[in-house]
Amino acid sequence: MKIVVIGSGAREHSLCYSISQSPLVSSIYAIPGNYGISQLAKCIEIDQSNFEEIHSFCQKNMVDLIIVGPEVPLVEGIVDFFEIKGIKIFGPNKYASQLEGSKGFMKDLCQQNNIPTANYARFNNKADSIKYLKDQSLPIVIKADGLAAGKGVTVAETMEIAEQAIIDIFNEKFGANMEVVIEEFMDGEEASYFICADGENFVSLESAQDHKRIGENDTGPNTGGMGAYSPAPIFNSKIKQQVDNEIIIPTLKALQKSGNPYKGILYAGLMIKNGYAKLVEYNIRFGDPECQVLMLRMKNDIVQLILDCIDGKLDKTQIEWEDDNCATVVMASKGYPGEYKKNTIIRGIEKLESSDIFQVFHAGTNHDGSNLLATGGRVLSVTAKNETLSEALNIIYKSISQLEWPEGYYRKDIGKKALS
């Protein structure tokens, strides 16, 4: 099979790594890919939102399957486009993609189907938002309704911060025509839970825990994710049963009823307190960096799983996982998620040997012929698995210490909650 992977991050690098293990695959193309991905796939410089050009490439190269990594093309309707063209594509359609594409849509669906989540209100103007805010208790959560690369959420400890977050959203900091969703703050421990759905059935994948804040001890602004580990110890079989019955199944049934059955990966961001989980958010694809830890633990052929999903055969699918713990630590450019220097040099990466228990997945990287360059905010995802989480993390931090990158930054406390 010839496969196209859409995306350019460490998530897509880890997907390409898993896809490359499949005996079903003859060629992998990445649109647009990155330097790390170029070691496994042919990278094609096409804008991932230019569906016509992607289609032309797929036709010319007789591509059999498209796997979409990031959320933006899904929300823009890439699945609907290619289903009409008759090319197999993995992911939810445009309507179902609103689970991530619109916070308001997701919260309304939860309310209509008694899915446990934080109380909320949604607004399309600044004045009503701020008036409502005045009567709320702190801390309070302010969310931009649409996609904001993980940076459109503010957990406000003061009214001034909350008000500024609302002003930023209506001043189009995160894009035009954004609504605001104001939510009560939920405390507890976060976990990510992934399933794969084929429109009728679903199979559970695994749990992970992400570290969204830039600073250690979960401080500072939100990012796309600074590290993860899997499995998440807090996500036990009792909580899984509750989440499946009260969150996942009602969501899938509601979408089926709407005439838009969910197909693809669905990722529930959960807040767990006193043995009970509530839904924080949905993502309509693998998380980044969670995908990296899941790909190193999954025993199944990822391509076969995706084909079973597209063909509606998940009722016959069994997923097998390595018992090992897996972790990843994201190395970012200093200054991220704000301003940062581009094209800084990373030295020493050749010292780090890849294996089935250790991988360095690339995100914002390039190569000038002599040096590996950091071109983005999140740059590398250093990933390892081992019998124990503490040993996996030891391998990662020891490996990072061999790199010379003064302009780089990483958190030194990934996995701390699971180890305490």
C-alpha cells in the first residue's frame, strides 16, 4: 500500500515510525513532513489545507490511504472531500470534528446527553461575557470556542486575568469570529483516554497523562504539551468503565443519531477526582505528545487497525499493548509558547541511537546539510519505554544531557505525579 500522512509534528513522526513497521506498506509520503520524518517517508511540500493539490498528488502517485495527524484539516472537512473523491481516509467528518473545532458545540452536546463535564456558558460578545463573569467564583476557565493550537484556554486566578482573556478572544488573538466559553474550574488529576471508532463500534486504546503547562509543577501558560507518559495509573478499570458508559457511548450515540457517525480516533481529556471522571475536552485525533508514547507501546499493526476502522470491522479487532511504561519529554525553543529564536543549532543528536525502546521524534526541525536546526516551538520528543516509568524517564533525561542546545528548554518533572 501507498500511504500519505498529513502533518509535520512529532505525532506524525511517531505515526510514520509505526506505519513503517507494517508489512502492508510499500511507500510512505508525508505532507508536508519534517526532517525526522524524511528519514522514513518522502516529504512533499504541499499545504495540508490545499485539498485539491493533495488530491492531485494522490491520484498521480496511486495513493491507497490518507492518515490525517492534526486537527485543522479535519475541522476544515478533508475527510468529506476525499470520501467524495473515493480515496480511503482516516478521521472524522467535518460535522463530527466540531467536537474539537467548537468548544460550544462540544459543551452543548454534553448538556443535551447528560455527559459529566464542568458547568459553562457561551457568549458571542464581550459585554455579556464580562457581565456574566462578575457573578462567578475564582478560579475560572476562559476558552476560545475554536481551534487555538492548545493556547486558547486560560485558567484565571483573578478577575483581571479572566477579563483580559475575554478581551483577547474578542480582539481576534486566536482568529476571527470566535465565541467565548466560560467554565467552572475543575480540580483533580488529568488523564487522556483514547478510543478508535468505526461509526458502529469502538475499541479502547490506552490512557496517558499529558503535561500542558510550560513550567515545572504545572505553572505558566498552556502549550501543545511538554511531555507525557502511558499508562496513566489514575485511569483504572473502574474509571474506564464509568468513562465508557457515561461519556464515550453517549457521545457516539448522539453523533450517530445526527447522521454523522464518528469514525477515527477520539481522545477524551478527563479530570478525575475521588474516583470519578468528568470530561474536560475532546480531541478528534491522537494527542501530541501522547501519540508518541502510545505508538511505542502498541503491539498491533497500526495500518491494519486503521483499515479495520475505515471498513467498519472494529467489532472483530483486539488491541494488544506492551506492559512497559513509556514516557516522552518535549524539547522546545526557549521562549515558547511566546516568541523564540529560529534556526538555532542542535548538536549531538547522532549520539542517540534509535531502537524499539528509544526514539527521538522530530517536530520543528530542519537540516542545512551540516547541522540539525530548530525551526519551531516544540522541536524534539525524546521517548523511551521500560519496565518502570522511573527507568524510562532516566533513559530520556540521560539522553537529553548528551545534546548541546543552549537555546532549548524542557521540563525536568515529567511523570512526577505518577512516581510520587
